[in-house]
Amino acid sequence: MWIVLFIVAVLFVLGSALILLRSAKMPEIPDNVKAQSYEEDDD
């Protein structure tokens, strides 16, 4: 009986993690944003 509850709990946790990973999308950077070069400070 306990093994069935354990398997159900593991499946629930794995399913929740997969849903969260699927819904988390990488932030898309707009095309008009460009990288700025760093200025070297030689003091």
C-alpha cells in the first residue's frame, strides 16, 4: 500500500517539475537591443 502512495507522490512531483520547466521560457531579447562594449579604465 505504501509503495503505491510513494509512486503516486513521485509521479506528481515529476509531473509538476516538467510542467514548470515547460512553462518557463527563455527571455527573448528584442532585435533593437545591442550589446554595449565596455570601456577599459587604465588608471
